[in-house]
Amino acid sequence: MNAVELRARVHGLMSSARDDLAELIALRSVAGPDDHTTAECVRAADWVAETLRGAGFPQVRLLTVPDAGPTVYAERPGGGPDAPTVLLYAHYDVHPALDEDVWKTPPFELTEVDGRWHGRGAADCKGNLLMHLTALRALGEPLPVNVKVLVEGSAERASGSLAHSLGEYAPLLAADVFVIGDAGNLAVGVPAITVSLRGQVALSVTVQTLETAREAGPYAGPAPDALAALLQMLASFRDPAGNTNVLGLDNMTSWGGAIYAPARLREDAAVLDGVGLLGNGAVADSLWARPAITVLDIDYPVRGEHAMIQPWARARLDLRVPPHVDEAKAAQALVGHLNSVAPWGAHVRMERESTVPPFLARAGGPAYAALAAAMRDVYGEEPAQLGRGGTNPLCVGLAESFPDAEILLIGVEEPLARRHEPDESVDPAEIADMALVEALFLRRCGRVSPMAGEDPGGGGPGR
Ligand SMILES: [Zn+2]
């Protein structure tokens, strides 16, 4: 089967892809702790397991993780004794629909609007699961490599994530290449590979200046106001240009990959007219290559009409950590910064809530080259290199467990997909094109061992 025939097969499979996606979106497998969503997650896991059996994977297992729906695991050998193993990842749990009244279409019903398929999970990540399934169905028998499929039910939950159970399942999941289908292109029709994910330090800081609240009338002036102290400390985190400034953390690094146009960020982030973007580097620099701090919440004890001086005030902070920066050092720098800027001898107490390391893919490996070549075949251009602001503990865990493996993030979640927001949608052309990319990529991987470091470009499909 040549590349033209493979493309025709993918297109012939798109109506079943649509039917499958409609069934899957109708399963409300929302990540959450209550019994109803757990039952829907179990139904979604059963659906995925059954569909994988139908796609030629007789061995399907359900892996249990604490407090969330099971992870579906399947494998099928292919490509002969020396063939590499490629693991394809997606997740079936979805972000909550949030306010259903805000949606233009019913969130759990696949609805076509202007050629896009709308519904919660249409892109993240049920659309990516359909990308994997369509690629595997198009390749048929025999597969060019050993394929493992992993479809998680706990990706959208920080607590129950499969990442925490990796130690238990690592021997089962071992692979030469991990294709994490939970990302997307630069734009529809513009290919991209996501190569880095930011880490995160979450911390709360409490500042105390008085034993108890005091009235402003008799005491304002000399009495130290804890809320004012906290605001002064928080203000120290930005320079006049809006760059995040944490003492001891470099904030001048540049991003070497794709450009993120300021106009597009304004639209994606819903920035109001006349309000400026922060930082004096390019958007991609401050988004993917530099530390960034956000004040999540401020709390203080006295509310209401009385004019009182606050005795204490607390802020919750979120520090995004770029690749190349150690998250533990970043946390130390944040603590040191807060201690050094606290005014008036105020008492400062800090509590670390969570820490997630950043992730940096190995972009020079043979699997990366094979994927880039498949993208050139399908889209006619070199893929851009993207970063991602969000964390992904699973990628970090896989990189730690399998240091020699290549981990590649791709998928159908381009910016118009509005993942995690109301009106999520997917462009079916992206499912078709990315399924073709994946099928061609698997065939290229079958021609060379990704571990051997040969050039996978020669004799590839479409040449
Ligand atoms: Zn996702």
C-alpha cells in the first residue's frame, strides 16, 4: 500500500471516526470525584476496550488507578523480531463542561457547526483517540512495529493521575517511542510537535503584623497593615515592563521554536482592547522559556463595613517553571524572594502546595526525524516546535522511567479547539491528516530501529 492508497483509506474511515466520536462524546466521562462521573468513566473505558478489540487488539487490559476510571491498555506485535515498540497515548476522561448554558451546542452531543465537530472532548482527548484508531485501522494487518495503546481515565485530575501509578505499570508500558496524543498543531493545516512543558510550583504565603484586627481610626498610620505588606511583596514580582522577576531566576531566556503571534495570544487569552501584553520578549519567550508568576487568590480575615486594619493576609501563588530550570531550585528562589522583600519585619509563613517538574523532549532523535518527515509528506512543510504552558506529570514520569525513549507530543488540539473551555470542537480534517501522519510515521519507524539512530528519511512513503 503506497502513501496515496493510505490517504484514501484514512478518508474512507472518517465516517466511522465521526460515529465513534459521537458515541464517545455522549459518554459523560468527566474527571471528578462523584459516583455518577465514575460510572460514566467506567462505561467509557469499556467502550475504548471494546473498540480496540474491534481494531485488532485481542489483548486488552484495564489498569486500575486510585480514585479514577481505569486506564485501558492494549498491545499488538508487529514488524518482526527487531522491530521497535511505539506506545500511543490518549485519555478518555474530559474536563467538566463548566457552564452548560454558555455552550452554543449541547456539550455531550456531537454537533457539526461550519464543518467542525463540537462537543466536550471532541479534541481533548477523544479526538486524539480517534486519530490513533484511524491510523491503526488504515494500516490494518500486519502492523509495521509493535504497538501499545494506552488510554487514560485520570488525566484531567491532579490527584488520581496515572503518573502516580507509573512505578507499578512501568514494565508493561516500556517502549522505544511514546506518542502522546494530547497536543495539537500550530493552526489547522500547520504541523507542529510540542517539545516542552512548563513545570509548576504552587505555594501559599501568609504575612502577619498584628495579633488581632484593630480599628483604623485610632491606629492607622503607625500600625502595620498586613494586607499592605502582602501587596507590596506581590508587586515586587514584576518589573515595569511586566516581566516576572523572581530573585535568582533567569528571566531573559529566548524560545528557539515557533512564533506565537501577539494578536493570536490576545484572542486566545481574551485580552481586552487597549490592555497591553506583559513582558518585553516575544510571546513565546514569556510563555514557554521564562518563569511566570500568577497570584491565584488573596485572603484576609476581616470583611464588612468596619474600617479595620488586617492582622494577617495570605496569597496563593502559581509559579510556572520553564524547561532547563530545576523546579526545586525555582521553589527555593521563590521562598528566598518572599523572605527578602517582606517589609517592616512582618512575620512570613510559607506552605508548599505542590511541585511539578518541567518536561523537555529529545528533539534530535530518529523518531522525531521520522515524525517530522511524515508531517512533511502530509502537510508539505516542516513542523514547528511548540512549547506548552501547562504541566503534564505523565510525560515527566515517562521520561524518568524510560530515559532512552523518545517522547513526542502531537494531536488535533489546535488553538481553535478551545480545549477545557465551553464550545470545544475539532476540525475533522485535522483528525484525518494527523491520522495519516501517524500511520506514515509508524511505517517509517518500522523501517529503522529508532534506538539504532539510523536515518529514517530514506525510502519513506510518498517519495
Ligand atoms: Zn488532554
